[in-house]
Amino acid sequence: MDERQNQILLALRQITEEVSSQTSVEEALPLLCQRIRQTTKADCCSLYLADAGKKFLRLSATDGLSKAAIGKAVLRIGEGLVGSVGKKQQLLDLADAPSHPAFKYLPDVGEDEFFSFLGVPLLNQGELLGVLVIQSREKRQFGELEESFLVTLAAQVASFIAVNNSNRDSQSNTSRYKGETGTGGIAIAKAIVWQPGVSLEDVQILYSEERELQQELFDQTLFQLQTEMDRVALEMRENDKTAAAFGYMSGYGHLLDDGEFQDEVDSEIIEHGYVASSAVKIVIDRRVKQAQEKGQRQLIFDLRDFGQIIVSRLVHTNSKDVELEESVVLVVRSLPAAWVAELPRSKIAGFVCLDNNTSAHTAILARDLAIPSVIGVHLDFSSIDGHNVIVDGEHCQVLVDPLPSVVGEYEQLLSQGREQTNLYSAERLEKGITLDKKRITIQLNAGLNHAEDDELWQQTDGIGLYRTEIAFMLAQTFPSEQQQIEWYTKLLSQFKSLPVCMRTLDIGGDKGLDYLPIKEQNPALGWRGVRVTVDQPQILKTQLRAMLQAQRQYGNLEIMIPMVSRIEEIRQVKNVLSDAKTELEEQYGCTIRTPRIGAMIEVPAIAYMMKELSSLVDFFSIGSNDLIQYMLAVDRANPKVSRFFDAFHPAVVRCLAELAAKAREYNRDIAVCGEIAGSPLGALMLLSFGYERLSMNYSELSRVKYIVRRVSVCELEKIGAVALTLDDSTAIRKLYSDYAQSMGLGRIIELLEKQNLEQ
């Protein structure tokens, strides 16, 4: 690589960093043009941006043309050299631009002295955002090096512009901000920015002569925190929030019970004379460093949150200091889970958290308490404090200063949502029986033990998927066999008359354990699911032993194996299960019933091995989220390609139909536990192919049951036959939407589709 190439590569990185650091497009674009001109040694660099209707390209920034032409010089798409680049969406490199037949002279722009022209389109997800141009007075083509540089930079610039466009509504002052994660539904209220009186980072290292007094202050603060957490957790349980209470205590309970932590802080106070808050900071910083060295990411968040909570109480500034007269959206930089639990729910409509490194326990708790929230939002405090906002937790976005019409739309969604919920709820205890008397099994997807709800078991046909990994993710070390026995026994007893399908530990991909870090370049195709547990047979055996012991009394356990891609994986798990069963039978001196074993169909390869698998398993369950992701090669969490994740893609539709047919052929039950099962149109499609078992999240149970009770499987099967002949997902989706409309379910479908539109 020669010196010129080195300079280009270095400039590419520097320009990208400089542009990304700017707070607005208006500031970034002039800088961009200046730096490109310097790097390419061109005489001019200009940027044209497309209008909202994608009909015109307007000069938006330049270094070399007349500044007076900015905002005024306009070309139609296809007009002139710039317009041609935009229309064809292809690079154009000319040595003598004026002689090109597409050249168009623009007066008052100052192009007269330029001959060389290099233009590249700015594209984001196939959408034209603009055209980037460099020009030179010399008659020469710029060459491959400049072309490569400009094309690469154009991709970076297009992403920057797209993000800024999404944050700004071109027809109003409404600003939109996307977050990393979200929980709950919709909140509409005035935003109140709140920050703790003192943060852990701001704590100064101070000394005190009254060491015993400082020690007593710390010990009392710790005791009061323990008492408060116990009280809040108890209130959650009394209000049927058992899952939330479990997650709440899992986050900090181990730190409160850690005698070494208290001893370390006491030691810093007594031996070195630090004030209590300084001692806490020193110990927390030391432990965070140790956690960083071990790669314990979640522990780092918990330690910092825990330290912040203690320090806030030591200096008498905590979440209870927020005095509110009306319901608001609370905006914070970071929010420990303990503060979420203490928020005055009658006054907090929702919250926005700027820090995307917020503890997972915060998001889990907000979800279980049904608080609308968006976490990981990039905005300035000053731009939101006191402004009217909409928090859309489902779509992970925050709208600041929305127009009255937009507020009205969201208020209508809230009202309609409440109406629909009441409508579904009226039939929550009914069974899923279609108009033509077909019994559909509707089960629950669960991740934490649900509250002791006398009605819950009556609302479902059992647990179709119990995500055992959720409890593992909330623990700080691998849970003991006894701890797992307690978890599983509680769930089996709650649904003692119904089947409970527990999935063996499914980690890897987007589900990690701090105490078993998995770092891979491509985690979706890496060490995950059953691949982990067969490589760690002791972890698997401990879990299977716990499951078997939990089901001794109830006998309603089913076991499901995730991410199966090879026949051998089933055999390995069954061998470990057999060993665990033998050990327990010898230990207890009795026969233990072998539970039904199932395989999850998530890897497309397994669809071609169902005949062989059917001799090893009792049932199949489709994890549609991963199956679709792998079939279409689409990461749905990637905003650049998420639009290609389509459950109604013809290949997906045909695969689902074939899987159901094969299960019938081999006389094996087959269920769907992915998101498609809880979607109204998705459920209709599954019924049309003969699926009789659907498993979904609690919030979707009554809705799907309501729909199932108003459709005919016989009629849906005819629609399914037509769907298999189509090659367009829009047409396939319309088949089921039209049927729903004909059965009086159109309003439900319309509302849900409206909620899922990008606002």
C-alpha cells in the first residue's frame, strides 16, 4: 500500500468520526465537503439532498461553488449529471463533464471553470438520500482510489443523514428518537428530567475523624435499604407481581447479603478514615474493575447501580425526593432497578433512560410492572425537560412535542387498546374452539414464575414454552440443583393439571450469562442452545435432575431441546437424561416417569430430518423467530435489514405448511411458540395449515383465543391452499386479512397493524 492510499484510509476514518460527532446535519455537511475536498485534492465538493417526495435534488452544502446557491440550486431526479447519478443510483466519473450529453448548466452556481466530475449516490436501505460530487478544473478522471474513497464515505454519510432524518419530522417540530430497548405500551405526558443530587462518579474522596460514626451511618443505611427492599418486594407479591419481585431482588439481593462487601467498606472507614460515601465508592470501583477483568458485564451494572443507591441514601437524595403533582414521564440518565420499584406509579406514566448500559434488571422490572419505557435514547436533557412527550415502549421510540393530531392518534390507540382488552378479557376463561368445533390448544410462553393467580391455569392449556434461561440470567452464578428444584416445583404445582414444557438452558446469541461469557464474531451462528449444554454435560445433568425431581409429585413435565441441528444432539441429551433418571431412582428408591421429549425446529436443516427425529422425540415445537431469521438470512435486530424479516414470505409459508404435514405423517404433535403464534394474522395462517397447538406471551392469550373462537378451520384450510400458490408476501397477507374482515374481525386486525406501523 503506497503513501497516498494510507492517507486516504486515514482521512476516511477521521472524516467519519468528525461528521458523526456533530450535533446536527447543518453543522456536519459543510465540514464534510471541506474535508473531502482537502483529501481528494479536488477543487470543489458539493452535496445534493433529495426532497421528501424524491423528485428533486437540492444543493445543501458545498466547498467550491457559490455559497449563495445553497438551498436554491435544484435539479429534478434524472436532470443533469447530478440528477442522472440519482436516477440510475450509479457512480459517474467523467474527465470532461461539459461535453457529456446529460450535462446541464446552472447559472449563478459557479461551475463554469470545472471539467472533471465524480458523483456517487447516497443510499440507505435502497432509498436515495442525495448525491455527493467532487469536481476539478483539470480534465482528468479521478481514478479508482478516489472512487473507492467516495463510495465508502457515501455509505457512512447516508447512515448519518438517515438517522437525523428519523429524528425530525419534516412537517412539524416533532422530534423522534429511537432507543435500544423498550417495555410496556404507550405513555403520554410532560417530561420531567431528574438527576440524583450526587452521583457515584461525583463522590469525592474525603476523610473524617469520627470513624465509628461513619461506620454506624453506613451500617444503618445498609440495614434500611434491606428493609425497604423487603417491603417493596412483599408489596409486589401481594399485588400479583411475583415475577417482578423475583427480578427486583435478584439484581441486588446478593450484594445486600454479601458480608464481604460490608466488611470491605467498614475496613476502608476504620483503617483509612474515609467518610462512608467515599468508602463505598472505593469498594465499588475496586469490584467493578475486578468484574471488568472477568468480563462480567451485568455484574458491573449491578455494582454501579447498588453503589449509587447507597450513596444517594447516605446523602439523603433518592428517588423519593421526586415530588410530583401530576402524571409525568421521568427522564433520567441511568435508572437502577431499585428506583424503578420505588417510583410513585400513580404519578409516573413512563420513563426514558438515556444510558443504554442500564442494568438488564431495570428493563425486566419495568416490563413486569408494565411501565412504558424506552432505554438507550440519544438526546440532550435540555431538549426534553418540560416538553410534551409520547413514550412508545413497543416500538422503542420517544416523540418530543408531538402535534395535537399525533397525540390524538396515540390517545385513540390507547382507548382502542383498552376496549379490545376488555373485549378479549370477557372470554379469557373459555376454550379455544373454532366455529367448526376444532379444539385449538392455546398455551403460555413464560420466563419467570407467574403470580399465584387462581385463574391463570384456567386461561391456558398449560405452558408451551418455559424459558429456563431467564432465571439463570438473573442469577450471579450457576443456580444450584436445589434452587432449580424450587423454581420448577413451583411452576409445575401451579399448573399441576396441565402440561408444562420446559426448555433446557438456551443461552448464546443475544442471551448471555456473565458467569459464562461467550464472545463470538457471529453469535447467531455460534455456540448457543443445545450446543452449549452438550459441551457442558454437568450443567445439563444438574438441570435435568432438578426437572425430574420437581415433577415427581405432579408428573406434568415436558422437556424441549433448543437449537437442534444434528440427530446426535438429541441422543446426547437423552443419554444425560437417562443417567440422571437412573441416579435419582437409586437415590429415592422408586421409579421416575420419563417426561415427553421434544425438539425445537429453529435451524432449517432439521426440517429435512423430521423422519429420523420422530423416532427419538415425542413432539416438535417451531421457534418461528429463529427459523425465519435463518431461512431469510435476516437479523431482525439490524435496522438496515429488519424490513426483510417477513413471516409471510412465500418460502416461510411453504416451509410452515410442509412442517405441519410432516408432523402429521410421522404421527407427532407439533406446536408453534414463536411470535407468529401470538399474531392474529399469523395465528390464522398457522390454523390454515393444520396447526392445533399455539403458544404465546400472556398478553396475547385472550386475544388469540377470541379470534380462534370466531373462525372456521375448514374455511381457513381453503385459504391456506391458495396461499401456497402465491409468490408475493403482500398478497398472502391480504388473503388472511380479507378473511378476518369477512368474519367481523377487521377492526382488531386494523388496530394491531396500525400499532405496528412506524409512527
